[in-house]
Amino acid sequence: MSATITLEVARYRPEEEAEPSVQAYEVPYREDWVVLDALNHIKDTQDGSLSYRWSCRMGVCGSCGLTVNGSPKLTCATYLSDYAPKAIRVEPLEHFPVIRDLVVDIGDFLVKLKKVRPWIIREDERPLERGEYRQTPAELEAYRSFSQCINCLLCYSACPIAGLDPNFIGPAAIALAQRYNQDSRDEGAGARMEILSQPDGLWGCTFVGECTKVCPKHVDPAGAIQQYKVAAAVDAIKALLLPWGSK
Amino acid sequence: MDLVSCDVLVVGGGGAGLRAAIAAAESQPSLRVGVVSKVYPMRSHTVSAEGGAAAVIKPGDTLDAHAYDTISGGDWLSDQDAVEAFVREAPAEMLRLEHWGCPWSREPDGSVAVRPFGGMKAERTWFAADKTGFHLLHTLFQTSLKYECIQRFDEWFVTTLLVDEGRCQGVVAIEIATGRLLTITARAVILCTGGCGRVFPFTTNANIKNGDGMALAYRAGAPLKDMEFVQYHPTGLPFTGILITEAARAEGGWMLNKDGYRYLQDYDLGTPQAKPVLRSMELGPRDRLSQAFVKEQEKGRTLKGPYGDYVHLDVRHLGEALIDRKLPFVRELCRKYAHLDPVREMIPVRPVVHYMMGGVHTDLAGATGLDGLYAAGEVACVSINGANRLGSNSLTECLVFGARAGVAAASFAVEAPPANGTASAQAHDEQRRLESALGARREGEERIVDVRTEMQTIMEESAGIYRVGGVLQDAAARLRGLQERARRLALDDHSLTFNTELTSVLELSFMLDVAETIVHSALRRCESRGSHQRSDFPQRDDERYLAHSLAYRAEAGPPAIQYLPVTVTRWPPGQRVYGR
């Protein structure tokens, strides 16, 4: 008889139950299976009613983030072997409303993302006929890590502030704002600062640093927030010393 | 049933869909543009594209050279007027992405860098390290947020197109989160739903690639073109099917058989050199490399693994610094999903279903034969890709033809009358169809996984790298039987809230329709061309088959296949020559 492993999966069926519950499933244990493979096995062969999101199974679409034994993980990149032979607890990401089973509502993140204006802002658009904006490898490197965000939202799940203050704009959105601020083609840092310097902007962050620890793409949102705070502080001091305005 | 209306409705929010939406919004700013997608746009499968996007920009390269590479790569099945438009508009599209912030890799002087790619005679592939699709998609998505006239319907699943008086007038969709049905009327609809790799068992394609748009168009009466042409990419990781980008070979990686021998030299692809040579050896086209794998396998010169035979892709000699700079995702994927470090170990790879050359038949503006219905990207077949697509042409195709379809649909929408009253009547019919189908499922007896797995097995056995008439004939009959079984699928889930079992049933039904068109188109094409290799007809036959297949849905029974001549402008059919 081949080995098995138990998955304790959070269920929530809003039409049937008022509170989430836990359902245990026993699945085959395979060395090369990730947690997502086990969920797919359950859905295919044991219980078609289990709901969760997934798509690429190669760690880039950002769909399959869940809480695995208490930590936010991309389940397509989290192996059963990391936990075996003990049971594995699979729950939805924290700090988001649960729609059904393992599926959370991320609509609020999309609103926050748009708020930080994550696109190139310029006074003058260069005509296409004049070719590309020059950007040296060093200039690319200045924002490259922030551009790696896959919007998986593990950082919101890990962030204690996001749990306490739902209005906090949050790690990924701030990192993406900084991705454009640091881009040599962009002139929109001032416009973005207006949004981020508000109370629910970056000052909400108390620099716990959990966001950076859980990021599967090494984006370092905590670093972005620190950079931003320094820039905001400099702006504030300038405004005090030079009240006639300098930009 | 609730009803909303927009002027242009884009189905799918990947590279082609977002480009189409932005083009529509920019060309006719007064229009309301909808984007409906079964996933959040940044989850779209464009995100997985790795190697790059082709466009002529460097001195010494020419549009004609890009066109010739594309046409010869496609074994002369490409429509040459489409290819000429494609190569001409590609550079501006790529520059536009640069202006929108795409983090293209750069030369030391700050200009955009290009890399070589398979089947290309010049270095013309723009790249953002080896996460080009990811960066392209996020750049488009983030840029799309600034257009107030673009309204998104995220996680809405389109079940049917509304067609009346010979014109597409909108869609019916399910809001996945609530199970609510919605009619979205539109003066023009653009399908940008991508491919259908999931009809096969071993594919690089994401779980969402179920041929939705192909089946929607086919059911509405639009023909599917060249569906027999299925691209196997030569370098997928066994078990997961995760793609190891062609850029690994473009940077100098070697394909080795079990004896450590660069076996491509035995298949008329050139002689091994230390440095990569364009259009030669490892930089040959994907169809020829995948076919060479099968021949090596027959000679017993591949390796045996738990997930089938494989060969090695060796990049160790490129060194850690280059790998980290230009192929960081390859290293990340190998470490995470194959538990090896390509800096020190060889990568096991085998051919894997990657891309559909065929799709919804369109003209150069993305228009299908059905008024008001457009298509662009992998779901469509213009055709620039002919019988075999060259690597790095597909992302560019999403941009060029996404933009073209967006502009054309917008100008159509300006002239077109609003949807007529029958749309809501049709929507109610669709509601009844879905409800009765679901009701019947309570007594179902088949599990989704069983029908899906059997379909995939049939497709791999019959429509793989080499095909033969008898097996295809048999597959056609078996797929018919599966269509019957699919009507008796059992559902465990009867909830309205985020019911992904229901969407899986609908996806399976899309895939079965698409699978039938692949098998019947392959059966009827009695020649070998590009990715379509018939063991019983090993030669190309320009006399009979310099033509596109068109699969039409029949009232009952299998699809009807017709043919349409290929458009030849300046490059008469010739021999495909690589490595010499």
C-alpha cells in the first residue's frame, strides 16, 4: 500500500453554513507533488465541490496563494515533502473576505492598485518615430526588483497592519508605485506621493518586514516603503524650509 | 436576467485582449469598452511567456528578412499579406510597450537589447530577461487602468455569443463569485481568449487554456482555420510540462542525447559549432526539433525517466553570471520544479504541447466571417504562423493584431446599430440551457476527470508529433463517443457561489468541440507540412494543400472541412533550409 498524507482544508459554503469549517482529505503522498497537486487530486477524485483558484502551476500567474500551516504560500511551489508525514492545514489567505472555501475577494486590492497610478506618467510623450527612451542597465536595475511583483497578495496576508486597517494601501501597491517612481522614464512620483502620504498610505506601515519575508519573487516591499518614507520626509522638510514651494 | 451594454466587448484580458481594449479606447474615445475575463487579467496565460518578442529594430536587419523567416518557418502556409503587415507594424508596437514602461533588457548604451531566436536569421527578439510575457502583461494591465472608458468584468465566464441577423451582438456570462447570469450586449465583440493546450495531457499551457473562444466562435458559425497545426515545444520539463525557454538555446545551450551527443546534427539542421549559429542546430525551428526528438527516441538514444523519455538541455558552459542575467527564470524554475541547478546540472526536457497555429479564421483586421465578431492573438488564425510558428512571434502577434482588431471593432461599433431586442430572448434560452444542463447533472454518472483524461489520451495518441490516418479515424469516432458521455457528467457542487466544477464542465465541453476540429482537420490533410507530419503521407503537397483548412460546425455529426487558398505575395513556396 502506498503512502498517503492528510490535508485539513478550510471549507466555507455561504449558502449552507454560517461559519467556516475544516474537512480532512487523505491523498496519495508523492515526492514531486506540490500542495496544489494534492488539491487537484481531491477535486478530481474525491470532492468536486472544493473551490480554489489556480492557473499556471509555475509560480508566475499569482492565483494560487493560500495559507499553508499558518504561512502564506504559493501552493504550486510548496511541496508536500516539506511537511510530510504530518497533516497539512490549508486555509485561505488572511486579511481578505472569504467568498467560498479557499477563494478570497481581492477586489479591494485592484482598487488600491489603481489608486497609486501604476503607469508611466510624463509631461511630454516622446513620439514613437523617435524610438525608445534610453535606459541603461543600471537605471533598469534601480526598479527591476519592484517590477517582479506577481500580485499574489501573500504580502497582504502576512502584513499585520493590513489585518488591522483595511484602508492601509498595503505592501504590493506601494512597491508597484515605487517601481514606477524609480523608472527613469517616469515623472509621476509627485502625483503618487499625494496618495501615499495620506494617513492610510505608507505611514500606516510600522516596518514589521513580514511582507518581504514571504514574497516569492524577492520584491522587497518593505524596502520600497522605507525608500518612500525617506523621500516623503525629505519632501516634508523641504516644504517647511521652502514654503514658497520647490518640486 | 440583468443586462449591461457596452460598445466594444473584449473577451479575454491577456496580451491581445488588453492591447485590443486600449486600441479601441484610443481610436474612439467616446466608446464604452468592456473587458470580460474568467480570471483577473494579470492571471492570463500571457504571463507565462518567457523568451521574447520579435520586431526588426537593429541596423542590418530588414522587414523582408523577418517576413522570410516567418514564412519559411511556417512551411509556406502563412498568408504573406498578413506577414507583411505583421513585420511592418511590429517595431512600433514594441516601442509603444517600451513607452508604456515595459522593462526591456538593455544594451550598455541604454538602447533596447535583442537576442537570437529559433528559425530567425537575425537577432531581433526583444526580451525582458526571460519573463517577457509577465512584464508585457503587467505593463499592459497597469497601463489599461488609466483609461476610464474601459470597464472590466473580472472572473466572469462567457458561455455563449449572442448572434442575430447575422451579427454578433454580445455574450451571456456567469459571474463566477455569485453564479449570477448576465447579458452583455455590444456592437462589436473581440475574442482574445488564447489557445487550447489543455486538450492534450502534457502541455505548457495553464489550466485556463481550454479553447473557450475557439468553441464560442465555432458554435456561432464562424469556421476554425488550420486546427491540425499544433506546436510541440522541444524543451518542457517532464511531469509538470513547465517550459524551459528557447532563449536557453539562443544564449548557447545544447541539446544532448543519452550519449552526450548534439544529435540535431543528424537531422539536416547543420553542424555543431561552439557558439550558436542563427537558423542552425539548436536554433532550428520548433517543429523540426520536436520531430528530431521522436527520431532519437526510435533509435533508443533518449533517456528513460519516470515521466517518459527525455533528452538533456545543457547550459552549464554559459556560466552562472550569464544565466543569472539573461535566464534567471530558467534557473528559478529548474530549482523549484526540477530540484536541480542548471549552472551545475543538465536539464531533462521533452517535447510538450505549447501553441495552436490554428484558430478562428480572421482577415487582416481581425474580422471573422460573422459581422461584429473579431478575434486576435492565439485564439485567432490570421494566418502569420502557417504550419509552424517561430518562437517570439506570438507576443508580437498579440500586440499587432490585438491593436488592429481593437481599431477595426471600434470603427465597426461606431457605425453599427445597438443590439436588437432578440438578444435578451436568446439570453433567456441560454439561461434555460444552462439550468437544464445543471439540473440533469444531479443524476450524472461520469466524473469530469475521466472524460477529460480520455480526451487528452486520444489527442496525444492521434494528433501528436507524428500522425497516421487510421489512428486519426479511430480518434474521431472515440471523440464522438466522449461528446455523448460528457452529457452525463456528474456534479458534486450545486452551489451558485464560486462553482469551479461548473466552469470545468463548460470548459470540457469547449475542449471536446475543439479537439474534434483538430482531429478532423488532421485527418483530411493528406500531406506533411510543418508541425503536421503524416507518417502515411510524408511529403509536402503544394498541388493539393497549399491551402488553409476551415472547420465548420455541422448541424449534427463531425465538423465539415473546406479549404481556402494561401495568399502568396513575394515568396513562392520553396524548400525549408536550416543549417546550411
